[in-house]
Amino acid sequence: MKNTKWLAPTIYILFLLLPIYWLVSMSFKTTNEILGSFSLWPQEFTLNNYITIFTDPTWYNGYFNSLTYVMMNTLLSVSVALPAAYAFSRYRFLGDKHLFFWLLTNRMAPPAVFALPFFQLYSAVGLFDTPIAVALAHCLFNIPLAVWILEGFMSGVPKELDETAYVDGYSFVHFFIKIFIPTIAAGIGVVMFFCFMFSWVELLLAKTLTSVVAKPIAATMTRTASTSGYELGLLAAAGTLTIIPGAFVIYFVRHHIAKGFALGRV
Amino acid sequence: MIDKTTNQKAWFLVLPVVVLVAFNALIPLMTVVNYSVQETFGNNVFFFEGVKWFEQILHSERFHASLLRQLSFTGIILLIEVPLGVAIALAMPKKGPWVSVCLVLMALPLLIPWNVVGAMWNIFALPEIGLLGKMINGLGFDYNFTQQPLAAWFTTILMDVWHWTSLVVLLAYAGLSSIPDAYYQAARIDGASAWSVFRYIQLPKMKRVLTIAILLRFMDSFMIYTEPFVLTGGGPGNTTTFLSIDLVKIALGQFDLGPAAAMSLIYFLIILLLSWIFYTLMMRNEEK
């Protein structure tokens, strides 16, 4: 029994990697090879798909646009969620429980419900087709999530820490930046991971709120696929490249992720 | 639990969050409510219609069918992903270098944009060019998810299991790693069976994270749009048209603002109600 225990995770991971392998392998094939013959690995190995992406501005700008709004959203969500989570974890105030639940309800709102009103709202305030619009729109689900996780982390920090600091003459701002934030650094890392993740993978709102200038990579992919027929090799290469930033981020938080899950609530 | 002091000034700390979320939530929600009670024939001319759209949606067979598909889909994926996730978390190594490797590889599907997930599964499952399609047909089954409703459901569910089981694994694993070794030693001394270790030590410790996992999987699968849309386009026919896909079809495809808005509100209320039940149960658990 004990010796076969590794089998289940291994099979599971192989199952996870199989579609990814297929995508990566297709990205090195020509579209003719994909459609013409079936092979487990590329027969005529080609880098042309990647060369197209790296030399064509409509492609590589898509990556820049996506990364821009994701980073803006992550920074914004975390910086406003920090004081709010502190308030929820330390103080009782008028309507606190209702406010907390109201925040969470926004995590439950289907983006499809908001697609059209968001389009009208952001057009009205003149932010349509800018990364700022997407970054702000993604706050709808990322801020509640960030507050929720951070509140969990902060509740794990004993209140004596705050009280000692105030006795020592620290002001609130000074204490918060110099002592409290470093204490929950792991939690902030986890929150940033989740904000990055949910903003990076979301497409419906990102696509609705942009048209040309700020078009995210995911939207570039769907449009290219539909206009020039089946450019499958190119599509696979673009897909492969979207996995890389995520893999990079996971690698950085790998030590904290399990601990973060345990302390926080996600 | 920290015992909290009453301090109304704490409102200043939550103010930025409230402003940002309210901007994104209240204004669009008001727009939706506004549309849901009006009729328009274009040119920005609106007529008040009361609850007509709500009655129409609640009585429409199309909505019932999408809702039923949505509930079945969410039910099936919860029944597969939660037990599977727990089983894999139990089988994972507890320490050593393999833990990081497992966690990183398992988290990978979570960070792939949703339309890429759909596109990836599309080219993976197509019967002519996909590895999965070739394999299943090679085993003697007639499988083509673009033609057969059953195959479309199978592929959509398999895709969701592939995509999200890791979230349950990570959460369950986190719950498990918070159990001190002493518990297991005590169980070994008592000669407890693997089942009773699971039932009386591991399961209670995982209770909280599992509630969160179920809540998140419930909400997200209920809102699912991009992945099945890219994979099957809601087809063949309407067989994989879930609520969000149907809603976008009505709102952006047919531009029926009134019915779409009414459907949005009903949809949102269903999620809200079910999530509220989960949330209350969860909070009650935490207070114990």
C-alpha cells in the first residue's frame, strides 16, 4: 500500500500535462502538418509560429497589454485591500458584517451579467479601450478576494503586536508599513498570486472593454483564429506563450502556496 | 478569534475598497435593473414594462433548459472534483523536494487563460487531429464532440476536471499539512485504521478548507462561460449552452436588453441565494 501511494499523484500530473504537451508540440508544427497527418511529435520541426508572434506587433502587443492591466490590477487590489482587511480583522464598526458579505457577493457576480453595463459605463467615462478600464473592472472580483484572504492572514497575527507598537510610540501608518506588512509578507505574496491569476485568466470582461489599442493577448488569439481560418500552429504557439507568465509566478510563490492556503481562506 | 474593539473610524480604512467596488458593482447593477423593467425599440426610447420580462424569463422553456443544464453540470463537476481532489491530496508526499514539484505542476492549469484552456482542449479532443480524440476512437468508441451531445458533455466535464481539480487538491493539502504529527502518532498507538484516521482526524481538519473549495467551485462553475464557449460554442445544438453562454447570446447576440437584464438578475439572485446558504453554514462552522 505504502509503495503505490505515489501512483495517484503521478497519474494525475501526467493527465494534467498531456493536453499541455499536445499544445506545445503543435506549436512547433506547421499548420499543414497538423491538418495533414497525425504524429505524436513534430516531424518537420519549425519555429516559424514563434517568429511570427515575436515580429508582428499585433501579436506581441497583446502580451504587453495583458501584462499591463494584470499588474495594474494586482497592485491596485492589494494596496486598497490591505487597510480594509486590517479594519475587518481588528475592529468592529457599523455594518461591518453586511459590508463584508456585500463585498463577497461581487466575487459571485457572473461577468456575463456585467459585460454590457461595463461596456457602457467605461465608454461613458472615456476609459474604453485602455488597460486602466480592464484593471478597474477586474477589481470587481479581485478586491473582495484580496480582502477575504488578507483578513484570514491578519486574524492569525496576535493583537499584542499592534498594541506593543502603539505603546512604543509608533503611529498607525508607521506601524502598518514598518511592522505589520513585513509580518504578513507571505500572505501578501499569496494574495498577489491570486489577483494575478484571476486577472490573467479572465477574458470576457477584458475582451468587452477593449477593441484595438489595449486588446489582450487572449482576444488577439480568438480574432486571428476566426479571420484567417485555421492557423492552428500559430494559435498553439500563442497559447503556449500565455502559460509562461503563470508558470513563472507559481515558481516564485511555490514555498508559500500551501502555507498560504492553510492560513488564508482563498 | 481575535476579540475586536469597536471603532467607527475603521470605516476610513475600508473606504477605498468600498468606492472602487461600488463603482464597478452598483452602477452596472443599476443599469441592469433599469433595463430589466423597460422595453426599447432603439433610438434610446424606453417604455416602462414592470415585471413583464421577469415573468417571461421565469416561464420560458429556454431558460429552464439552460438552468437545468447548468445545475447538472455544476453538480457533476462537484461530485467528481471534490472527492478526487481530496484523494490526491491524501496521496501526496508530505515533505521533501517532491512537494514543490507536485504543487507547481498541479497549479499550472489554474494559470492558463480560460480561452486558451478551451482552445487547448479543442485541439486535444478533435477526432482528426487531437491526441484524445484519436485515442478514444482508437479504443473502438465512436467519439466526436462536435457532433454528439454526450461526447460534448464528456469533453466539457473532463476539461473542467482537468482545469479545476487542482484547486481542491491545493486547498485540501493545505488543510492536511496543518495537522500536527502528534495526532498521527496517537492514532498509530491506538491502532486506528486508515479509514478512522481519515474520518476522525483528517476530515475534520479539512472541513473549513473544503467548504471554501466547494463554495469556490460552485460559484465559478455556475458562472462558466469562456471554456465551453471556445470548446463547443454551446453545441452541438444547445446541448452545452450553460446560463452565461445563453445570457451573452441574448444580450450581445440578439441585443434583447430587457429580457437579458431580467435574466441577469434572476441568475445573479440564484447564485447569491445558494452562496449565502454556503456562507452561513461556513461561518457557523467557524464559530464552533
